[in-house]
Amino acid sequence: MSGTMKAGLFLGGVPLALLGVLICFIGAVAGGAAGHQASAQSAYAGARPASQAAKDDIPPQMLSLYRRAAPTCPGLDWTVLAAIGKVETDHGRHPAMRGSAGAVGPMQFLPSTFKGYAHPVPPGGANPPTPWDPVDAVYAAARMLCAHGARDSKNVYKAVFAYNHADWYVRKVLAQAAQYAATGQQQPVPDDGSAHGTKGERALAFARAQLGKPYVWGATGPDTYDCSGLAQAAWKAAGVSIPRTSQVQRTAGRAVPQYQMRPGDLIVINNDGGWGHVGLYAGGNRMINAPKPGKTVEETDLGYWRQFPWSVRRVA
């Protein structure tokens, strides 16, 4: 079950191939070192209140465990860990906790995958560590998510996708995480395009109206655009001024985690070593952008772009 390295989802999913050598996670995130170095943001992510739905559904010992483990990865929200535990084995309630492809335990790790994220042994974990032990498994899941994009909330969608290579799985996990988030907290929302503000709607509507217009480097409209020219023009139509280039748009507004994206948010992408591309999030895991010479403004799935680092910016 574990992500990129996961052979298959345990509950109702399709087995996936094991993909390669595992990344060894740096020791500074574990044990006392992790507690010493964890940022205020990551500590808060572990301490955020749980919704009544979370309290009703998650066994108290597991709820406490998710919240303890999350801060070992700065920026990882405990609700994401809890949602994976729910989707995989209903927080360890499944009677067998053994997948057909060999994944085992409450977080459904292949034993070979688990070894890459099992150390150092977390407080209260088994020694030697085992994927059957809830403490070992949840801390290993946090390390794996961190290694694949969850650190500092850079790309939580990508991190969950690494846990199980399926877009439906990511959407299910993030939707479940939203249910576990206490109302009024800055928590994950479903990646379905349902949450947005008036200015974001106007910016997105403008961008959508430009679909089919040619890409021209340096163009800002009205008949041709480059990527950052489109983003600037769209937000100008919404009454918001943003910088001209993607490199500077990366500092516009405020950063938000990828799993909290709302339609109209800027997705600045480091596809060239210099944060050279930008688009507007369109909801439903899609983006409107002016991609490159020879292409036109288009609305496209974000799947291709997940291979690159992202900076998501909310400008209004």
C-alpha cells in the first residue's frame, strides 16, 4: 500500500507494481532531533483540532498516534496520515490487514518498502520495527510522505500519489482528510473545485475565455499570451495586480499547501530549474495555462506537472 513503492491498495484497490530502491529519510526528522528541529508550523499541524467526525471514527489511540507522528515531517497535516489509515484498513480495524500483493499492517506497507522508512525506531515502537506495529507503521508513513513532497506542504498531492499511484486514491484520501479537519481551521479541502472566492472565479473565467489563443513569448494579451502573461491578465480582470514573470509571481500573495488549492490559485512550476512556468488552478486536478511555442492556451490535467516542484500562491 505504500505509495510509489506500494504494491497495492488493501481495501478495494488495484495492486500496483513495486517501483525501485527506497530513499533513506534523514535522521533529523526522527526522535529527539525531529522534536528539536520541527518548525512551529509542523507542530501546529499535529496539534490542530479534530472534527467531531474524526473523533467519532478514529480510535483514540490511533488519533493520538497520527497527531504525534505528523510533526516529524514539517508541514504534514495529521489529517492526511489519518485519511490514509482510514482508506487502507479503517485504522487497523480490518480483520486480516494483509493485502493480496503482500502489503501488511495498519498502513499497508510491503515489508521491503517499510524497511526504507522504519528507522530510527519511534518512541513506543517495536524493536526491531515492523509494519504490523501501529506506531512503527504510522511514523514510517509520515517519513515516506515527507520524502515524496509533503515536507513544508510543497506537494502533498504528489506525496499521496506516491503512496498509491492512482488519482482516485489521492482524491479519496484528501476528501477524507477534509472530513477529519475541525471546522474553522486551515485544513485540507477536497480537490474537487468546490471551494473558491469571487475574485478567483473571475480570474479563472477570464483565463478560460482565452482558451485556444496562441502562445507567444512575452505576450500579455489580448490575442496572444505566454504563461505568466495569461496569469497576470486573468488576475487583472479580477481586480488584482500581480507581478509579470513566473519567477516573481512565485512570491505573489501567500503560499498555500497543494492540497488546499482553490480555483484561481497560481501554480508556479519549477520545470526548468528557474520556476519558469505558471498556470491557474481550474479545480478537479486541472490547470489553465499557456504552455509553450506552437501551442495554445489550454486546460489540462495536472498529472504531467506532478514530476516538478510546485509553489502554490493565493493572491486573493
